[in-house]
Amino acid sequence: MKYFISLIFLLSISTNSFASYYFDFSPTLKKAYQKATSLQFNDAKKYINDVKEQEPENVLVHYVENYIDFLKIYIDEDYSEFEELERNKKKRLSLIKKGDASSPYYLYTQAEIRLQWAVARAKFEEYSKAALEVKNAYGLLEKNQKKFPDFIANKKSLGILHCLIGTVPKNFQWAVELMGMSGTIEQGTAEIKEVLDYAKTHDFIFEEETVIMYALLILHVGNAGEDSWKIIRSPSLDPTKNPLIAFAQASVAMHTGKSDYAIKILKNRPQSSSFHPFHYLDYMLGLIKLYKQDTDADTYLKRYVDNFKGRNYIKECYQRLAWHELLQDNMKGYHLYMQKVITEGSASIDGDKKALKAAKNHEIPNTILLKSRLLFDGGYLKEANDLMDQYSADSFSKEKEQLEFSYRKGRILQARFQYTYALEEFDNTIKKGSNKTYYFACNAALQAGIIMENKKDYAAARAYYNKCLAMNPSEYKSGLHAKAKAGKNRIKGK
């Protein structure tokens, strides 16, 4: 009897020890991934359940399932949801670690889950934990790269990390090095381009997300707006079937002065109940219509603040609603919305912080400069230039407004490729505003650097980037400095 019991025990251990847990993007799991990354979460869960039932040893399903949690947290910004879903992370990593350690997906999926949670944690200002997630993910990806140098998906994630590491300001590089990480923008972009070249001739499941990430990276890090637009308009990306693609394409369109394209993309995005609500797209549409100064801009801005229960862009959206009322000469409406800037939302991101500061300081924008700013931001350059040609810096009595006039005039001239005149306006802004807390001089230096970089006058470009980094505006400092650092990295050694 003892022998019989011992035999059963040994057999049970053997069964558990040698269970063939594996990683496979089976047809059903591919459908789950495609549904998850197009925000059709209910459909994705059905396919995930099918995989768990029909392929119980396919642990890759837990990686795809984590996409749903990550995207919900990223889009909803609901802290209680974040706390609830966070419990799934440890469980999923444990299940994935049961998989075949000889598979390139073994370390890769662990790293990806950690990266997704790093982004989720950053949403709620858990920066220390987010940094640790990134450090661990980086180590896993580096190890995986050595084991499987031809595993192309790994280069996608490492490429993104190398690009981002390359933008870290010099005074924080010690922290990156302390975490055992290194990378440059050139290294990262080369890796991602290699992935995209591979996708042209192979069936690569991560092609869409790689295209999107690359387009956004070269837009924000590489200062290549038109190239970004060409890439994001890839025939493989259909914004009418995926809200995330609509978001990415509209974002690039907005940043490259193609507001009418962005309006079309956002209006034609999928909005049926089968898609998880993505309320930020209403904010984007309302913002673009405000740029254009359409009278129905407030319809979409109100829809955002009425329906979104998260934390970011609430204060900024109320400020934009206030601007809309100001343009309609409704001062009562302006003050009503500016009061909501104080009472609603949180102040974690730059836009919300700036809106709150303006509300507390009881600032009322100069209507002419506001119209000019909105037209410029929307890419309506002729209209913006025609408006500004009616005035000069002396038309404004306040120092801040005079600085803003020179800065905005320079930005318009820059966008119209009138670089000589643009530089005159930027130099004037830098001279008069470098010791002020406004962001105008800091961004003027950054934009002047970009102009000189495009003209291949790298010494002058470097000097302007250094001027940008030497300034400490109370607004947008981190973003402006990151772009100046990226500019210096691009021209390093030239």
C-alpha cells in the first residue's frame, strides 16, 4: 500500500513537472490580440476564454489578457480600477513563468507586461515603481536579445526603450546608468526600422503597433513631422476600425498642422457599443474645432468633461471651454468655466497645471493673441499670419503680451518657412524673456535650434539648444528640455 501511494505521488509530481506549457499565437489567440488592441474588449475576452478552454497549456494567453487591463487603465485613468486590476499582474507573470523557457516569448512577455505596468503606474504618479518596472523589463529584454538575436519582436521593445533613454537630460543620465540602462535615439530608431523592414516581407503580428510607435517617436523625438505623417498613413492602418489608430493618426495630424484631416479621422472613428469608450477622442475633436474657431467646438469639449471620469485634461478642457466663451464675447461663461478649472480634475500634467495657474491668477487672455495661437495650433497659418500682420508688439501694453506677440509671430513665420524673419522674432523673444518665468523664450530657443539644425548650421543649433536648457520656465519645462536634449543628440558629432 505504501508503495502504491508513493507511486501515485511520484506520478502526480511528474505530471506537474513535465506539463508542456508553451507559447503560441494560435489563430484564436491572434483574434483575441486584434480585438484587445482595437478596444473590443468583450469580444477579446470571448476569444481568450476559448483559448483557455481549448489550449489550456498555451500561456501566451495571459500576455494578451494583460493588454486589456493595461489599455483600460491607460484610457479610463480610474485609480480604483487600477488597484483592482493590479492584482492580476503577479498572477499572470507566475503563469507565464510556467512556460517553455527555451521560447523567445518566455522573457519577452514578462518584459512587456512590466513595461505596460510601468506606463500604468506613471499615470498615477507611481514614478519609483514605474522606474523599477522599466529597469526589470530592460534587463529581461537585453537577456532575451543575447539568447535570441533574431527574435524581431524583442527589437521593437528595445528600440523604443533605447530611443526614450536617449532623450533623458544629461543631469539625469546618472540615474539611467545606475539602473544599468543605456541607449541612444539613433540606436533605437535603427532597431525599429529593422522591425518595420522585416514586417514588409513577413507576417508580423506586432506590425500595427510598431508602425504607430515609430511614427509617434520620430514626431516627438526626431522632429520629423512630415515623415511621421507619411508613416502613420500606412495602408495597413484603418482608423475607421480601431479607435487607437484613429487616436494616433489624429495626434500626428494635429501636430503637423493638418487639422481638417484630424477632424475627418475623429468623426469617422468607430463609436459603436462594441468598443470600449475612449472619451479623450471627443476632447481632441473639440480642441481642433476650437483651433478652427468653429462655433460647435464646445459640444465635444462638454462631452468630454461630462463623460470622462479620469483625472487628466479635465482642467485644461474647462479652460478651453472658457476660451470658447471668450471668443463668443461671453465673459460670464468664461468666468464660470475658469472657476471649474479650480474645482474639477487634478493637476498632474503640464496642461492642467498651467490651466490651474491661470485660473488662480485670474488671467484673461488677450483675444487677439488667443485667436492667433489657436489658428497656429490648428495649422491655419495664412489666417494666423493675416491676423498678426494687423498688429505689432507695441500694440500691447503688458510685457507678457509683447513677449507672446514676438514668440507667436516667430512660430507662424517658422511654419511658413520664412526662417530669417522667424529667427529675428525668436532672438528678440530670447533677449527680452530669457530671465522670465514664461515659456516663450525657452521654446523660442528650441525652435531656433530646430531651424539651424535644418539649415545644417550645427554650431548655431547647439548654441540655441543650450540656451533652451539654460532657461527654467514655470511651464512646459520638462517637455521643452527633453526636446532640446533630443536635438543635441541628433547633431552630436556634426
